[in-house]
Amino acid sequence: MEKFIDFLGDYFFKVGLHFENFFEENVKKNDTTMIAFLMILLLLFVIILASINGFIPSEYKSIFLVLYIFIGLAILIITAGYYRGLKKRRALGYNFKMIPLNFSKLDLQTLGFNESDTYNLKLLYRNHKVEKKINNTNLVKNKSAASYSFLFSLFHILHKNGIKDLNTSDRQLFFQMLEDSFTMNGVLINPNTLESSYSKWNSKLKNDENSIKDLLLIKTVLNIQ
């Protein structure tokens, strides 16, 4: 039974990724698609309810009662598998709380992300690990290297509570996420530079948030007031 639940956990983990992508890209695309999706669910519920109440003869209801017990047991096993898959998803991710966004309405190319980068940024936003590292092509003023400040500003906007004044454990988790998920204009992130770069960005943010131009650009692209 334990192996079967593990199998279901792996299955729900994979199906969950596909469903989440479909839901984000198609169902949440606009108000019309959301309403259509809810109407379909309501119609299915009405059909099932009508079938149960109107099409089961009284002499067969005892048989269906036994069947319902088996169905209930099956649902319990499936539910256990679902939560095993959910646990696996959480273990693989970073569990950051993000603001609600509809990526289908955003032009992330303005922020320097190509199609592959955009797909992987969506995975990261949903607390999944990226399939391929996202390339940060935003450069510092002298155009000699990619800007760490841009990444800090991006996640300061995306994170529900921002990333200002992160404590040591949260900061290290955030740095690990950056190392795992990004390259800097094609170059791997140097972990030795993250602490000092973050400190400079954090001090600038506390002193004068309006001086960080990346924040305004990112808010504009993400349609955040």
C-alpha cells in the first residue's frame, strides 16, 4: 500500500504541474475563461447529482451503498497519494509567498527574458525548481556585468512581503534559490558576491526606494500600482 501511495504521489506531482500550467495559462487568462470554467464545473455537478437521485432504483440502493463504501476507500487512498505528491512538491520548492499575478497578460520580454526564461520564471513563481536556469541579461551601468540589483528588485516585487531586511536563514535560502535558478548574462552566479550586493541594494532601498529605477520598470511591466 505504501508503494502504491508513493506511486500516486509521483503521479499527482507530475499531473499537478501540467494542470497548474494549464489553469494559469488558459483558465485564468481572462474573466470570460474563468466564468466558462466555473459554469462547466457547475453543469457537471448538476448532472452527477441528478443521476444519483433520479436513476437508481430502490432495490439496487443497497448494492450502491456497498459500492459507495469501496469508492470512499478508494478516495481515501487517492487523497493520501495527492497529499504525498503535494508534500513532494513543497520539498522541491522554496516556499516563498508570492503576490497574485496573471502571467498570460504580461510581456516579460521587456525585462529581458526570452520564451524559455519566461517559462522557468513561471515555475519559480509557483515554487517549483526551474528546468533550465534563467538568464538575467540586465546589465549594470557600465555594462560590464549583469545586475544583481535587478534580481533583488524583481523578487522584492514578487514576494508578498518583499525581501528587505531578510534575516540570516531567509537570506541564505533566497541566495540559494538565485544560485539554483539564474545565470548572470550567461555566467554562473558567484555566491561570494551575493551578500555584499544584497547589502548595498538593501541599504539603498531603505534610504530611498524611488532611487532604484529597476523597481519602477518591474512594477510597470507586472502592472502593479
